[in-house]
Amino acid sequence: MAMIEFQDVQKYYGDFHALKDINLKIEAGETVVLIGPSGSGKSTLIRTVNGLETIQEGKLIVNGQDLADRKTDINRIRKNVGMVFQHFNLYANKTVLENIMLAPRIVLHRPEDENKQVAMQLLDQVGLQSQANKLPAQLSGGQQQRIAIARSLAMKPKCLLFDEPTSALDPEMIDDVLNVMKEIATDSDMTMLVVTHEMGFAREVANRVVFMDDGRILEDDTSEKFFDGEPTNERARQFLGKIITH
Amino acid sequence: MISIFQNYGGELLYGLGQTLLCSIIALFFALIIGSGFAILEVVPNKFFRIIARIYIEVFRNIPLLVITMFFYVVIPMYIVEISGFVSGTIGLTLYSSAFIAETVRSGIQSVDPGQMEGARSTGLSFWQSMRYIVLPQAFRYVIPPLGNQFINLVKNSSVLAFVAGFDLMYQGNVIASDSLQSMSTYLCVGVLYLILTLPLSYYMRYLEKRLA
Ligand SMILES: Nc1ncnc2c1ncn2[C@@H]1O[C@H](COP(=O)(O)OP(=O)(O)O)[C@@H](O)[C@H]1O
Ligand SMILES: [Mg+2]
């Protein structure tokens, strides 16, 4: 069964048609990279998957539940679908360790000692065990983003969404974050939907690349075809040319 | 001034006590009611937001004296006998709660919306996110303006004088006409208000520094 499935989805902000006729299916365990020019609707699309934005028409099935159905408990979906934001969104009033432990404690009622053990292990995985008792503001952007990834992983989700996780970072920190993401993609059966313009990452770990423009999906290829063949769509080709020469 | 204190010390102290009592009661309830409406103003449910908006706009935009008179005159006429002190305290509570609601709401809204999204995306409900993440951060922004509201509240408690609430201002009026020494009397009253408000003012400044 697909982990995420969009069926003829339409999304409006007031009168503005932000997502048009979206059909997209992502199987469990797949890593899909979503690219497209600024304003094309990438954030909107990824945010609908965990209900941060609502859709107006169509069906959106995530982990077997239809998000358009009012009876669906959104908090239950979010337990299984983590999200990593461009600006990290770590809790400013909590230490690194508390950032990671809060949701498992409150939402999953994970016992305190186990919770701490899991959190420390995740901090180790992202290489930041020594920072456990700091506040987010005391860390660099790259460190904060790795903490944010650890926070998502602590819920043991089936699926992770990334919205431009490295685009607010200084260049020298980008690789640390990408390496953590690559590890998750290759070493676990996590489903990942990633908005990024890091084409090296896409080429290395993505199963598919999806190109959006003006609220529509214009291209949906395996990454081999996308990078080694050529995208069929003219705009996708132009866009790829632009970001790769950069 | 000294003679006023000597001759009317008991009355003044009683007034001070009533003012203090009214202020503490009103502050307590205004804080609870105000924070409640502030949160209602930011919930996803539009119906609750509208209710909160109406409450706040009504009590913020009617003079305190009018609200108080309403309770002093209208309620006893149709519902139940209440004293001037009670009607004044109710009026002051409702009036102040509207301002406190506005203050707390703006504090909540100055917390980066990403904080709420971060919390929601890990599976916390709206209320859990509010409680653990947003409100503790909003609290820091709110301390200085809330201090101002508290000081205003103490001063506004002088509305009791209009409804025979036996507060400091009321006693001042009585003493002034009895002693024929208006200036000294109101100077005394002013000093006694300062005794209530200055410590509050300094405590707020201290809190502000400590939380900064
Ligand atoms: N909350 C919103 N209200 C109104 N319009 C929005 C909102 N969020 C995004 N948009 C509009 O939707 C379009 C797609 O935005 P977005 O999904 O952020 O694009 P991308 O992430 O690809 O840059 C843009 O035109 C943007 O202005
Ligand atoms: Mg975006």
C-alpha cells in the first residue's frame, strides 16, 4: 500500500489556486525529491501531507487514512509523519534533550528512562550528544537542523517530510545535515519526501524526482531518467539546467 | 497633611484596605478571564474567536464607570441586591479583563508561528502545544505590558468612589468635605495610592530584568 497518495487534489488559499490536479503516489520506503521554482507550491504540497494545510478537493491518503475526511484524527497521522522545516522550529524554551523528549513523553507516554535513552542515542546518531543540555539558540544552524531531525525521529515515524532543510544554512554546514538524511534514507525503511535543490543528494539517494511549476506536477521520473536521460518537460529541463550550473 | 493622617487615619486605612481588597480580587479574576479570552482569540475555531472578539471589544470600549453603574443600578433592580463594593469590583474585573486579554493575545501572537507548527508536527494537540511551547514563551513578552495593566487596575479601582464602595478615593471625598482641607486630603490619598502602585511598578521592573 502506498504511504502517501494524492488523488486529484486541489488546494486553494482563498481564491488562489495553489495546488492543481495533484496526483502523486509514494510507496512505503521510497525517497522522493520534490523540486521546482520558488512559489510553485512545493511547501504547500508537503505541508498538506501532515495536515498543516488543508485541501479543498480530492483525496489525500496518508498511512491508510484520508486527510480530507473530517473524522480522521490529525494528531494520529502526525505521530507517524514527522516534519523538518527550513527554519528548524526547535522549541526556544526547551533544551536540546527536552526538544527531543517532549512529544514521545506526551503523545506516546514513553517511560522516562527509555525516552531519555532513545533521545541520547539519536543525539549520538546526529553527532551532537555533547550538546544535550544547551538551548537551541546556543547552537549553529546546522546543529539545530540535526536536532530537529532527531526530534522527528524520536517519534519513530514511518514517514519524514523535509521542506528545504538546508536552504537556511551556511554552505559548510549543509553536508552534515545531508549526511544524516542520507543515512536515514539508506539505513532505514523510512518513507521520505524531500523538497531540496541539492541535486547531489537527489542523485545519490532519491528513487524519484518530481518537478512542480505553478501548482502542477509537470514531471515525475525515476532519478536515473531525470538526471541521465532528460526530463521530458521543457520547463523541467530548463530548471534543471539552471540549478545544476549553480 | 500630618493633621489629616492624625484625625482621619482610621478612615484612610480602611479605604486603603478596601482599595487593596478590590484590586486583588479584580486582578485575580481579570487575569483568569483575560487569559481565557486571549486564548479563545487564537483557537482554530472561528465561532470561539468571534465570541472572544465581541467580549473584548464591548468591555474595552465602554467607560469603566458605565459598566460599574450598570451593575450598581440595573442588577439590583432586576436580579439581586449587591453592594457598591461588589458592583465596582465586578465592573473593574470585566473592564480590566478586556485589556489583559488584548495584552496576552499580542504576547501569544509574538511567538513565532513556527513554534506551534513544530509542536503540532510532532503530534501534540493544539492545547498541548499551547501549554508546553507557546504560552511559556508568550509569558515573557507579556510581563512588562501586564505590569502596566496591573497598575492601571489599582488606579481604576477609584471607580468604587462613585458607588459608595468605601475605597480610598471615597474616603478621601468624605474627609475632604468634613475637614474642609481638600488639598491636604487629596495629597494624602495620592501618597497612599503610590504606596500601592510603586512597589508593583518596581517589582515588574525586577521581573523584566530577571527574565530578559
Ligand atoms: N498561507 C498562504 N496564503 C496565501 N497564499 C499562500 C500561502 N502560502 C503560500 N501561498 C502562495 O502559494 C504559492 C505557493 O507557495 P509555496 O507552496 O510556499 O511555494 P514554494 O514552497 O514552492 O516556494 C505562492 O504563490 C504563495 O504566494
Ligand atoms: Mg517553500
